Amino acid sequence: MVDKLSSSLDSVGLRNERQRAGSHIDFKSATSAVASKAMRNELNALIEGIEDPNAKRAFEAEMSSFYHLFNRFLAEKAKGVKLDWDKIQPPAAEQVTPYASLPQASDPSVLSKLAVLKLNGGLGTTMGCTGPKSIIEVREGMTFLDMSVRQIEHLNGTYNVNVPFILMNSFNTDDDTARVIQKYANHNVEIMTFNQSRYPRINRDTLLPCPRSATSNKNLWYPPGHGDLFDAMHNSGLLDSLLAMGKEYVFVSNVDNLGAVVDLNIYQHMIDTQAEFISEVTDKTKADVKGGTLIDYEGTIRLLEIAQVPDEHVEDFKSIKKFKIFNTNNLWLNLRAIKRVVENDELDLEIITNNKSLDNGEPVIQLETAVGAAIKHFRGAKGVNVPRSRFLPVKSCSDLLLITSDLYSLEHGKLVMNPQRQFSQTPVVKLGDTFKKVANYQKRFKSIPKMMELDHLTVMGDVSFGRNVVLKGTVIIVANEGNHIAIPDGSVLENKLVTGNLSIIDH
């Protein structure tokens, strides 16, 4: 019985052996072969421990995908596979289209073939919240999820279409999300959910899986990054369900990117050019130097992440002059193309090795992939350089301050920049550790300051803001250790440095 269930694992191992056949098996290759076999045995034991046949089949499919990823990791580790930096070039003009050059779309009926998918696997722990990040309140009592649902509801009502709203959850967010989405039952939105894979964390020293059973502590498992989207859509049956519904395209984005709304011009451009994959990029600023970028590599468009860059070239990668754009993770995908690349086993996404430690201090690694890296596998793939307004992520309370300020208004779940703002760029906001958690952040603002004429704000230390504060130009507020700064109600700070003794000087 076990042999039958583990046949897919065996086939992956056999594929690895064939790749090594005919070549000299050096020490590293031999070590990799031992590690691969040991991992296969461990995974088979995990599979054997599941009694329910349906659960066992689903789990085996996940472990087969994981085992394939693990073997690729071993092979790359043995060979030291890296990109040749000399072959990395900024993308050619024909590989990235400026948004301003796109024709105005005039046929909204094409929306009947579209689905919208949000990546909803993350927790709000960074901002001090429990549960899925998507249920954090961000504006006018609305959560990320509320705003997304409102956007799709408005789209469907305006154009009399049925664009389904899909959430890719992780095992960390699925239960809470299932409870929350019940409140949308009477809305004009069809909501679908599916889970990305659950992979075992790997002990860094032994290269064996940490969990000893499929029901082991959640902390011993991890969701393997959003590059798992393709396998998860296929394995869950979602891909075939969407195709059966007559859907041909899907717009994918992070659930915390409040600028990622359906854009008819980009969508029509995809249809007109028959591109199977469009990645939205935007102009890089000094705040975005670590973000992934599109490159030309031997004539093929690819995504380059900082984790792939050799140490000696990291500063080159961060250069705004050489790499002028960065990836927003807003993606437009052809569903039939996804089916083709998955079923033909064409996907070969760059592996991101994420080093972690368990609560007991045990060093572990997580093997992850990025969804944008799949661009190299799709025909006619390209980038579209979009306005910065389509990239409004909320990763921290600094971001939260921006999107809750008077810089934006909320229309049908969509953030709209205040037309009175004279600059297209949003201010740079840097809040210190005392503002890191949402609860602390909320206590420090009696009301959100007015920021229409703000360029830069840095706040460090024990600082609180009164009501109706106005910030203009460059404002830096630093409370030294042991000091508290309370900005009085109605204060107007323009190009000021406020220090621990409350002295105010021009800056």
C-alpha cells in the first residue's frame, strides 16, 4: 500500500537519478543522493500515517511537489547554480510597456472571462495582530477584505458581470477566513477559497523534515511562498472549475496591496497582444531598492529577486540608475496557459532558501518560490510599467498612517489620491519601534495628522500626536530615551526638527 501511495515520490527520485546518470558522481552528488533517499523515506512515513483515503491522496500530492522542490534544492546546492551576472541586463523596451501608451479599453464585456484572486496566506503578526492580515481594519472601519469585496461588488454591479473573488489561504488563515467571509453572503460577489500547500520545515543540519506525522504541531509546517499558486490551483481543482465556468484570465495580487484593482486597459492589452503573463512594475525609488525587478537574461524576460544576487553585486542590484523598475506582484495570467505549464511539468521557479529557528532554537530552512518568477515560462510574457497608485501595500504602521490620512479618499472600496496633492509621489514615512504594533500606534494618535503637503516624516521614541496636527515639508521628531514628546492639538510643523527637549528649529 505504501509503495503504491509513494509512486509519485519514487518517480521524482528516479528523475533525479537519470539526471545524474552518465556523469561523475562526486562527493556532493553522493551526499545529495543520500539526503534525497532519506527525505523520501520520511515523507512516505508521513503519508502512511493518514487513514482517510481522500486526505491521503491530497497530502501525497503536496508531498510529491515538496519532494520535487527539495531535490531541486539539493541539485542546486551541489552544483552551486547561480545566475551569470554578466548576462543580466535591464529589460528591453519591447519587454516592458508604459501604462500611458495603452489604448483605452472600450468593451467591458470581456470582464465576463475574468476572475480576481488575492494572496491571503499571511498573518498580521508583524503589526501585532492575531489572525489573517486581511481582517485588520485599515480605513473607515473597513478591513483589507471588506475593501476588496466592495471593489468586486461595484465592478459586477456597474458592468452587469460575474467576476468571482478568490482567496488563496494558507493553513494559518483558512479557518478564520472561512468564518469572516460568511458576512458577505448577501453581496453581489461569488467568493471562492482554496489553500496553498503545507510543506514540512527542514532541519538545517540533518536535512530531514521536522514533523513526525501529518498532524504535528503547526509550527513544524510552512506555506511555501506564493510561487505555490500554480500547483495549488491545479491540485485543488480550482483551475478546472474556473475554466468550466468560462473564465480565461485571472488577476492576482497581494491582499494587502490597496492599489491593486481591476484595470480594463491592462486587461484589454493582455487580450490584444495574446500575452499569457503580464507583470505590473512601477518606477523604483530609494525606498524600493530591495524589491524584485524584471530583467533580460539571454533574451528572456525574468524576475530577479535580491536573494538571487551574489553578495558582491547587491549594490548594483539596488541601483536606481541600472534597474529602474520593481515588481509590484500584480499579475495577469492566462488560465489555460497555467494548466499547460503545470501539467507539462514546465515550472522551474528559482528557490528561495529562508532560514528560520523554531521556538526551541532548532535551526530550520524553508524552501519557497515567488509567483512572479514564473514569467519566463509563459508565451508573450511582458511587464507593464504602471503608476505608483497601483502599488499601495500596507506592510507596517508607517504604511497604515499614509493610507488613513487626508492624502486619500475611499470610493467603492478603492483608495483615490486627493486631487489637492501637488506631487504624484506619496511622502516617505518612517515610524520607530514604539509605533510598530497597531495597538500602540492607535494610542499615539488622537487623530491622523493632515499630510497633504508632507514630503518626509520620521518619528522615533516616545511620541504622541494631538488632534488636528498639520505636517508639511520634512518633519523629524526624535524623543531620546527617557523623554516624551507630545505634539499639541492644532500644531503646524513645517520643515521642523523636534528633539527630546521639545526645541523646534528649522530643518
